[in-house]
Amino acid sequence: MEALEKFRQETRAWLEENCPPSMRTPMTSEDETVWGGRNAKYPNPEAKLWLDRMAERGWTAPTWPRAYGGGGLSKEENQVLQQELRRIKARPALSSFGIWMLGPALLEFANEEQKKEHLPKIVRGEIRWCQGYSEPGAGSDLAGLQTKCEDKGDHYLVNGQKIWTSYADKADWIFCLVRTDPTKKHDGISFLLFDMATPGVEARPITMISGASPFCETFFTDVKVPKGNLVGELNKGWTIAKRLLQHEREMISGMGLGGAGSGAGLGGLEQAAKDYYGEQNGRVASPSLRDHITRQKMDGKAFALTMQRSAEEAKAGQGPGAASSIFKYYGTELNKRRFELLLEIMGTKGLGWEGEGFTGDEITVTRSWLRSKGNSIEGGTSEVQLNVVSKRVLGLPD
Amino acid sequence: MALVLTEEQQLLRDTATQFFQERLPIANLRKLRDTKDATGFDRAIWKEMSDLGFAGIMISEKYGGTDFGPVGLGLVLEQAGRTLAASPLVSTVLLCGSAVQLAGNATQRQDILSAIAAGDRIMALALEEGPHHNPTRIATRAEASGQAFRISGKKTFVLDGHVADQLIVAARTSGKENDRAGITLFLVDPKSEGVKITRTLMVDSRNAADISFDNVSVPATAVLGSVDGGIDVLEQVLDIARIGISAEMLGLVQEVFDTTLAYLKERKQFGKVIGSFQALQHRMAVLFAEIELCRSVVLDALSALEARRNDVPLIASLAKARLSDTATLMTNEGLQMHGGMGMTDQFDVGLFMKRARVATASFGDGNFHRDRYASLEGY
């Protein structure tokens, strides 16, 4: 306990000295996110300084081993670090699929050489990764993927197409599921890493209903990949893929709690309702709207308590518990409902697309409302999540 | 925040589980109903519950209680909910015991709390006057006359009202209907002249009564707490009851969920068990999610009471609204998934549905508590 308190004091002092002033202000748009990579963009020079200082200590990946550039912190120390970062309202130094998704999988499944090669670059934000999972014919049925990977003796040859590849047009490397045995389904999939600059790789952004293009179609035509880039054993990639999906679902689940673009700029649901709809005697003027807001707030609170309970159960050594199986489903449905409610509250002010007549916050909500529709589709649809609960938790038969 | 049980609490839960399964199974409620039992619960078993410490769970050891606290009581109520156990836990322990603990003077505490803990006294709170829960809508008046008060008015939905050894009556000593101020709590002997008690038979086969007071004289020493200041006590007592009933409903929904799931794995149509149909699987998965959220909310509400957190009113309303709505949903879905058998008296799901509706109406349904939550949150 004393050691932890000492760590807190040291961390606080270090952050005080090293977190630049502009990195303690809220982000004004998602464009200010620092993703790193070969073509890294920074909203200002302090953002780069902040990343370099955090990476130097390994604090962009605080719990990874020091040998791979991580911070080597214990769970408890990391909690302290995150608390101290929140205390000064520090922006994330680095946002990265490498840190959130690939890194944990490499630590568990990759060989020593691969870990030494890739992990430090992820920590320092030098390489930006994207995930090659879904294909036009393999969505919910991900294991039906067909991207072909042939053994050509001294290299692999990859041919096929991926879709919904987040930021493929901006990423440097891809972690990719490929078919190495066409005669089997789950046991014919391998986990491959390669450079997006390799000849034969092409990424085309897809325009979404929100107007943004975060996803791409990615085409592979005779892409040569060194044999050392296979992670784990040949045809055993599904195990790694599933573990990665767990990390992805956990990441998406938190959305129901209301993060960026969730109407925070409007002061929350009840304030927005008073502003856009009006109030009578301190109450939201529409009793029906008031009731809907309360349902939303109550469900949000109940969900937050459930995530907290699950964390406490895990800490008490009772395992992740059955409750965690519902997080992806419930969190994303809650998030979608929240945006529908915000739109109802804002009326025609929530239906602007761009330009005059709408504030930046209003346009952000509208665009986020459209974006939120994807939450219950990506990373396993709500229907797939319900299947998983029915079969694995409730034991209902096929 | 303690959302995980301690070892001691787990032990208590196991004791309670075994007790209700063995001593107060659903068959007990059926028997009370079918024999039109005059008491409406089993007094001998209530004595056993007292011996196990259930009656004195919120009462300090000084008065013979076990002082296990709200989380402990919640665990007992949850198990009681699983078997639809009829007992005076709500009327006597949650409501009246809490009221005396919070507002009683030394004499009242000594007299009443020790009698409750020993299982020797059944009490009832006479509060409601209309078909919807409303703690300030009180027209019943208590007029001061010399050293005494004279109470006149009509109360309804008084849980265990017809078997109570002692009543707590909420009456108006000043102000008008719906005023917060001016409500006073009185300890009243149900055998007093002018008290008329009519047992009402409810769908859940549990005890309730209409009680009228016609110029009933009570001494000044019968005032519980302060004159005109009853609402502050009432609100704390009601929040305890709301959270306690939420814990009972948690057991109820979990039981209906478990038995429905078992039925889906056993009932065959079209040559396979109906639990293999996705139309039913997804509904069960959604219910599972709702119940997991219910469990978190109830645990948090109980620990809020235990830690005397200042958000007790908010979390009490959250718990009562969520559990009321989920109990309605779960019993409706449970009945539908049992098909025609669910419509029969032989199957238990109908009994759970009836209890769910009465529990929902007790101390505020979802509508009442969403409205209250919004008001507490300032919108």
C-alpha cells in the first residue's frame, strides 16, 4: 500500500512536469486523435511531445513488459496511473489498435522475435495497425472467410478481399485472418501480419451514412508475405482471432456509458430536453419525453453498476462471470437508444447535415447518431451476441 | 461499493435458501390459499424464522436482534421471493420495525423492537388511501383533544392489517391532503373502539386489509416521532421497504427465469425441444441481460442502505422501477413460453405473475418511481 502511494506521488509529479498544457484540454473533434504511424498527424507540436514522453516510459502500454518497451506496471499501478491521468484530464497520448487489440494477442501467441520486432514500435506509435477480419462473404459467419494464403516455399502468397477494415487507408501494417486450408472451416484459418506498402495491397475508403469514411474495402492481389510473419501455428489462427474479438467487444461495450459525441456538449439528456423542448416548474415540459429520459438514465446506471459488479467479481477471483456475456449487446443497444432520444429531444436541430443553422455540437450529435447504428453490427451483431448467450450461458440447444 | 458478497453473507444466503425451500415452499402458499387460512401465513414458521434471526435482522443486539443489516435482509427476502413465502417480513420487519428504529423513543424501542425480534408481535403500517401509492395523499385526520388524539379516516392495502397486533397509522395533524408537512405517525391498538378491519383477498393470496378509523382515541404517548414531522420518517421507511421488496422481486424473477429455462429444455414440439428455437432463445437471452442488471441494482441499493449513502432515495427508486418492470416482463414471458400449461393453476408461473403485480403496486410502481427519480434529479 505504501509503495503504491509512493508510486502515486511520483506519477503525479512526473505528469505535472511532463503533460503539456494543451494536452489537458478536451478534444474539440475526433480529428485531434493521435493515431501515430509513418504518416502520423498531430493537432499541435505538444501532442507529439506528449506521445514521445509517455512512450519513453512505456506508459502508452503501461502493463506490457519492459522488455518490449512497455511500462511494466502492475494492474494496481496502472489503475493509479489512469486515475492520475483522469485527474488532470489528460488526453490519450496515443490511440492504437496495436495497443488495444493486436498487442495483447502478440504477447500471448507470438514468438520472441515477433514480439521484439512489433511491440516496441506499437508502444512508440511508430507503426499504425489495421485489422483484416471481415470479408464480403464473411460477416457474422466470420470463420467462412476465403482470403487465400498459399505456401510458395520461401514466402506466402495472399489473394482476396477484406471489408470494413478500419482506417486501412491510413494504416502501415495489417493483422489479417487468411485461409490456409480450404478443406476445413475453423481449423483452416491462420493469423498473418504484413506491411500495407507491399505491392498488391489496395485500400479503398467506403463512404458511410454518417458521411465519414473510417472503413475500407481492402484488396490483396498476389501479395508476397515473408514466412516469418505467421503468428502462432499454421491453421490455428481462429484461437487468436477469438481472443482478439474479446478485446474488441470489451472496447465497444463501454459505449453505452456515453463517451465522445454522446451529447455531452449539450449538457446531458435532461439539460438538452429543457433547452430544446422547454421546462415547466423545473420539469421537462413533455411528461412523455421526461419519462423516456428517465428510462434511459436508469438503464445506463444499471448497466454501469453491472460492469462494476463484474469487475469486482473478477477481482475477487470469481472469474469474469456470466454477466460479462451481455455487455456488448446491452452497451451498444443502450448507446443507440441514447442517440435516438437525443435526436427526439433536438427536433429539427438534430437533423442538420452541415453548414449554417446548426452548431458544431448539433452536427456532431447527428453524425454520431448515424455512426451509432453500426455499434450493434460491428464486432459481432446483437443477434450473434444473443446466440452466444443462449447457447454458451443458458445452454439452449441448436 | 460492495457488489460482491462476503463469506458471512454467503453463509446467510445458504441458510435462507435451505429454510425457504424446506419450510416455506410454494406448496405452503397454495395450502394457505386453498384452506382459506384465517391468518394468511404460518405463525409457527414465523416463530422459526425469528429463531433463525430473520425477524431481528435489522434490529440491534441490544433488543435481541441479530443486526445483520440491510444486505443480510435483502438476501433473506430474495430467497423468500423464490418460493413466494408468505410471512410478515415486509409489514413487520421492513416497515414497522424500521419506523420504530428510526423514530421511536427509548420506551417504544424497548417494547416493540424486542417483541418483533422474538417473533411475538405482528405489525402493520396503515398508510395508503387510494389505489396508487402516494405517501402524502393523506386525508385521515388526527385531532388533538386534551392529552389525546382522535383519529378518523379510511386506509386501504394495509399489508397484514387483519392479523396485526399493533398498527402504525399515518394521519394528518395539520395541513391539507397532499401537503408534505402535517403528517404524524401513531401507534394504534387494532382492538381500540372505532377501528374496523376488513380483510381484502388479493390475487397473490397474501394478506392485506381495509381499515377504517371512526373517532379512535389514542394517548399522546402513542405518537411515533414528532407531531407533523412524519413524512421524513415515512420516506426513509418506504425506501427501505422499496429496496426490500425489490430484493424479493429479484428472487421472484430469477425463479421464473430458471423454471422457464428448464421448461424450454424439456418441452418438445415439431420433434425437438422448443428451447432450440431462436425466436425463444433470443427472448431468454434478453431477459437474462435484464435480470443481470436487476441483480446489480438490488445489490447496490442494499449496500447504499447499509453504508447510509445519501443517494438512497435515488437508488431505491431505480431498484423499485427496474424490478417492477422486469417482474412484469419476466412473468408475462414466462407464462407465454409455458404455453397452455402456463394458464393452468397447476403450474406455478401464474402464482408468480399474481405476486409480481401486487409487489409492483406496493410502495410505487415503475411510473411512480420514474417520476420520483426525475424530480430527485432536478428535471
